[in-house]
Amino acid sequence: MQDKSGFTPQENERLITEPDADKCFAIKPLLTKQDVANYIGVTTRTLEIWMREGRIPFFRIGRSVRFSLEDVLAHLHAHNRVN
């Protein structure tokens, strides 16, 4: 089954983990607010608050907001607090 990028999950994983030698970078899929909120189990409102507070990395493309799942997960792991 293909996602919004037109690639299957296996193709996306291959593009992220095994960039072709003749290409200068691998294509990383960018996710929407809803995609990231669903993935990490928070509401889009919480995600918007985190964005405003600088607690989660994101890209602005015009008026759209997109996230690199790899960057978001790395940031959350680096800043994870356990009480």
C-alpha cells in the first residue's frame, strides 16, 4: 500500500536507510501535524503548543507545516525526562 508520497512503506524505509550511491541525499518523507500527533499519541493542539514553545522541530513550507519523523523522534529521545 502506498502512502501520500507515492512510495510503499518498504520503499520509504529503503530510501531512508540505504541512499543510492549516485545521489547526494536520501529522500526523507515529511509528515503533517496530524501524522505526527497520531504517531506519538498526542493531540494536534499539544503539537501546536510544542511548536510554539520550540519543543519539537518542524519545517514551514509556505503556509504548511511539515515534520521529519527522524528529527522529531531524535529530539524527543534527547529531551526525554523520566521523573
